[in-house]
Amino acid sequence: MLGPSAHEDTFTRDNLPPAEQWPGFLLEGFDYPDYLNAAVELTDAMVEKGFGDRTALIGNGRYRTYKELADWTNRLAHVLSEDLGVKPGNRVLIRSANNPAMVACWLAATKAGAVVVNTMPMLRKGELAKIVDKAEVSHALCDTRLKDELVACAKDSKFLKTVVGFDGTSNHDAELDRLALEKPVAYEAVRTGRDDVALLGFTSGTTGSPKATMHFHRDLLIIADGYAREVLDVQPEDVFVGSPPLAFTFGLGGLAIFPLRFGAAATLLENATPPNLIEIIEKYKATVCFTAPTAYRVMLRAMEEGADLSSLRAAVSAGETLPAPVYDEWMQKTGKPMLDGIGATEMLHIFITNRFSDHRPACTGKPVGGYQVKVLDADGAEAPRGEVGRLAVKGPTGCRYLADDRQAEYVRDGWNITGDSFIRDKDGYLHFAARNDDMIVSAGYNIAGPEVEAALLAHEAVAECAVIGAPDEARGEIVQAHVVLAAGQEPSADLVKRLQDHVKAAIAPYKYPRSVVFTAALPKTETGKIQRFRLKA
């Protein structure tokens, strides 16, 4: 049963999936009052708890305290509700790179009772239009450096009528900022219900119409009170850094919700390349890092050249499977485990992970507290231990697509079917095999591309690689490896054979790459995920 709602605009509640298509929710231990505003909990409530003078956000060369963040977001919330006419339940789109102003806009819109849609700065007019139409977005807040595509989208939109610019640099010289300067620092936040939708997270799928995942105010706190508390044990002294965009729920959790929930500091980088991450970790003595394995490989090389990353106590890896050689080298150089985990936009954040006291190479670990998982065979029954199957998960968060028939595909019998293939070993640990659509079937054998990648990455000649299934008349598919060579290595037929022999010696010989393609770089998303579909194309 849904709790009370403060939404005057009932669009999101009206477009929740039918009750019979919801996953089961396991909410024991996650108790929140009927009325809850997540943004208040992360700002004003933290000031009341005594964190007012502590640093909340670092970015653009400035430190902002919790008191400053609370005041800033309250001023902005006044503008939204008084000047821009945002009503509780309206959808507000935010377009920006990772910077403190984007976090402030997200928190302010949430305080005003809006449903926030955070978007990637790289999106173009056509991609923005799909999001605006799906969510019926009425208002947008945009970093003035990124306004062109959004203004073009608004011109042709029947929904998006108000686009206001903010200054994402430290100058604060744009329309939204000037309006906010006139406002008081006290704001009576909208008394939203814990079951009011606070966030629409659009999945980064590659095809078809976009899917919007619906997350309640309580969900935003659950991921902090679950994973961040239990696994990361976040302390006020922590300093967070990372590469995922705040537009993705992985980034919003890791770089905003987690630190703000516990009085810690978040360092925000607009251009989070591995060299920039390394510089920020050294400068601010960052303690918790969220990024992909490709960035950690660069960090490992930087350590060899003298980079001091000793302040890091937690290196969280997600977005791509963590190859055992990267984990092993990190352990060897730092004495600390790399925490591999898996999450999904539908689930909001990480739900299976390694832990500081319980970790293994080439292993994703065990469920976060409150979550249950199963590995299913082709018939939907639980697969025997040691066999590859589809991952099903259930817990305090779960999939609710906005008005989407695909809800019935993702949720079955109360379980979220994530689209990942896993193996559960005899000790109950979960090992990622592949995305369901990345399994390579060659001459009747199921081959998981990430396993072949891990074998190749253990060879000194390989800097990066991605493995796909390439069409083959005789075998249906063959294993094809796209390889970026390490410095000083040259492509040759002899090197192809050496790599193939290396894989045959490391894993079952039938899994070796029959085709090896040398390339200067692999196609990647902004979060560092390798785009295998582009290699297939």
C-alpha cells in the first residue's frame, strides 16, 4: 500500500506499473516516517545534527560547508516554487556535468517537491526530446555552457516550457543564481511522502525508446542506509571522488547521496579522466573512489611512476566486470581489496558486492544486507551451484518503469531479472559471467567474454581488451578479441599466436579468441564502460 503523497501533479503516481507487476520489496530494517523529503535529510537535517561547519562539497576550487549547501539549496528552492512555478510532482530536468551547482539544483528541486530527471551533458536535442516526452518534463535547469541543445529541444516541445540557466563554474553568474541571491536562506520544504517519486533514472540502454526507472524518496536513503553504511562504513572524515556522471544513479549515489548522508565530503570533477582523478585524490587526500576497472589500471601505472594514492581506503569498482589481474595488482600495491560490485539503474545502486573482510579475485561477492538473489536456469528454476544462469534479485529497492510494457520482462514472479548471467559457487559467492546478451555461443559452447578478457589482460602485451562474438558460418559465432597493446608492443601475426596460446594455457582451450583485432582504443561510455555493441556493429 502506498503512503500519502504531496504531489499536486500526480503524473508519476498515475504512471507507476500496475501493482501485480511490481517486484516484492523487502523493507524490514528500512523504516521511515510517512512524510520524508530526501533533500532535507541530506542538508538541513545534517546541519541540525551538528555538521554545519563541515565540508560537504568540493569543486571548482571551492569548499562548501553543509550550512552553505543548505542555505544555497533553500534559496534555489524558493526560486523554483515562487518564480518558476514548479508544483510538487512536476518533472524538472537538470543538464550539467558533475559540479556543486548540479548537486545544489538536484537538492533544491527535490526540496520543492519536484521529480528530478538528471541528464548527461553529452546528450543532443533528439535524445533530450525522447526523455522530455517520456517524462512530460515541464521545467529544465541547465548549465549555461550546455544550453544550446536543450533550448533547441524546448522550441519543438509540447511539454518543456521553461528553461533556466545556472552557472556551473564558481562565478554563480546566471539567471537562476541571480534570482536566488534575492531569496531568504530558510525554506519550508514540501512535505513529500516517503513513497512519492523523487527521481526518474533513465537507463543507458542502447536501443529502442528510453526506459525511465522510478525511485521514491525512501529509496534514495535506503541505498545509503544499506550499502554505504554496511559495506563502506562511511565516516564524516571520508572524502569521496569518482568518475561516474551524477546523471547515472551509480554516480548520484556514490558522489552525492553517500557522502551527504554521513557528513562526509564529495569532490566533484567535470572532467574525471584517470589523470584528473589521480590529481584530485592526491590533492584532497580522497578516501573513497568510485570508478571503472579501466581507470584503476591507469592508477596502477601511475603508482609505479610515484603517484601517492595511499589515502584511498575504499576503491569501488562497478560498471564493468573487474578482471582478476587488476584486483591482484591493486592488492599487491596497496594491501587493500578492490570492492567489486554490481548494481542496476532499476535497482538504484549496488546490491551484490565484495567486502573489506570478505573478498576474492574474479568474484562479485555476496548480496548487500536486505537483498536476496537467485541464479535461474533456462526454465526459470534455480540453477545448480557452479552453473551459469540469469540473475534474479529482490530487496528494499526494485524496478518500477514509468508507463512501460517492458516492466513485465524485467519483473517476474516478484523478482527483478537484471539481464546479467552469473555463477554461484559452492560457498555461495557470486561470479559475473556476462551480460545475457554478451554470452558467446560457439559450436554449442557457452563462452563468457569477460573470462577471456581476464585471461588476455594477464599478458604483459595487453593494455586493454574487449571480447565479442563475431558471426561465423561453421560455428555460429567465434570469439573475437579487440586488443589495445601496451606501450612498446607492435601488432604481428606472431603476437596473435602468442596471445592465443596464452589464453589456451590459462582457461579451457575452446574459449581462445580465433580472431584478434589490434586497435588504438576501445569505444567507451562517459563512465568508462566498454561499448561492445559498437564493436559488434
